[in-house]
Amino acid sequence: MRIGITVPNFGPAATADSLRAWAAVVEDAGFDFLMVGDHVAATPDVTAAYPGPFWEPLTLLGYLAGVTRRVELGTTVLVVPYREPLLTARSLAGLDQLSDGRLIVGVGVGWAADEFAALGLDPHRRGEVTDEYLRALLALWSDDVVSFHGRHVAFTDVDSRPRPRRRPHPPVWVGGNGTAARRRAVELGQAWHPLRVPVGWLRTTGAPGLRSAAEDAGRPLPALAPRIVLHPTAERRPDEDRLLGEGRPDQIRADLDELRALGATHVLLDTHRDADTAARDDHAAQRALVEDAAGWLA
């Protein structure tokens, strides 16, 4: 099971020097991958949760690819409806090639109504647009010359090169905790990427739901690659009142053991707490937490 870290690509402390230091900490501490988030427009609903500036993820991952050598690089999650799929497919394919096949494409439908409005998009259609755009991306990564005709995007005889050469395409992790996300992961992804879930939920609800979705579709079961919090505490937290990854270090280690038993191939640890924390200059403290965690998670 591979362990990764979210790199906070938002807030006043997210400077070029800080982001470079984050990448060095993740790589030097022995973690396997790092991931960054996605927002395009700094609308009120976005900045209430993620203070600006918010670095565009594909630009940032290109930068981080150049200052790392080993760790995989990904998005948690790229909001699919925000970007036209022709350019997105080319950008992602180029990033995958230039990073020597280290890209993971975590995707989602988005949630910020103000941001959808700023981009001239209908948030009520984000699920169907996501499905169609993902199908277009996969088509563009599958053949050299591609035609695609859907309700929201259509193109004919597009030369899709460059596209990933070392593998069919970068792995697609479908983010989200609901039924639609599990169905989308089965149909269009290589992994399901549930986000910040309570203790026990994956065992009792999430994993059985994913298995049922795969059986209903007659398709293989996708991998499990959850994002959990990394919030160590001095006191033991009751299981009924905590998220996976929250509590004493021994509780967090037990959470990882449970995820391993459930068959998780990757687990992403998220240090983000709230907007107030992100607005303070505490990236050094967060990085120290990650370095410390590398010791007691080993």
C-alpha cells in the first residue's frame, strides 16, 4: 500500500519556496506520491474554504515534476467540467510523459456553485458533463486519431498525439463518496477515491457499495485509493466521533491497517484542517508534522 501527502496549493503561505519545500519533504521522508487540489475562480464559496492564492494544479504539477525525481504526482481532485477535454487530454498526457509516467489523475464533479457561475457552467449538469468529458479523455488517450460526438463536446479526426507512451494512459481516480462516484469509478476509472470519511464507513458502506456497483455493471472492481485526514492528537478519540486518520498515532496506524485489509492500493494523507489554519503561515509546522508522521507510520 502506497502512502501519499496532500500539498496545500492555496493560502498566503503557498509560495514557490514553500511548495518546493513541500515536494522535498514528501520525497525525502519516503512517501510515495503527492497530490494538489483544484479551483479555477476565487469566488466567495471557494475562498471561504481555501484562502487565496490558489495555484492552478496542472501548472503547479509541471513545476513540481521538475524539482522531484521519484514521487508520483496527482490531483485530488481535478474538477472535470471546468476544462474543455481536448486541451485537458493534451495537457495531462504531456505532463505524464515529461514526468516519466508519474501522473495520477484524480477527478471529481465539483461543488462550488459560485465558481460554476463564474465559468458560465450549469452546476446541475456537472455529473453528466463529467461522464462525457471523461469518455472523451479516455478516447483521446486510446488512439492517434480520434472522433467523438456527445451532447457537450464533439470533434472529428483529431490527432491526439502526444499521448502517454509508457502506458495506455495515466490512472484515473474518481473522487467522491456517493453512489454516483462509485458507479463512475467502475465505468470510467481505475480507482475509487473517497474523501475524508468516518471510521468504519468504508468497511460497512463504501467498499460493499463499490463491489455492488461493479457486479451490477459486470465490470472489474476498481482499486481503492482513499484520501483520509492526518490529524494526530495527544488524547485517544472515540471511534464513533472521528474521521479515518484522526486520533492518537496508534489509532491512525490501526486505520491504515484496516485500509490495507480492505485492499487499498494507495492512501492519501490530508493535513488541511480549515480556512483559518490555511490563512496562517503554518506550512513549516505542517511539514514538520509530515516528517514526524513518516517515523511513526513506518
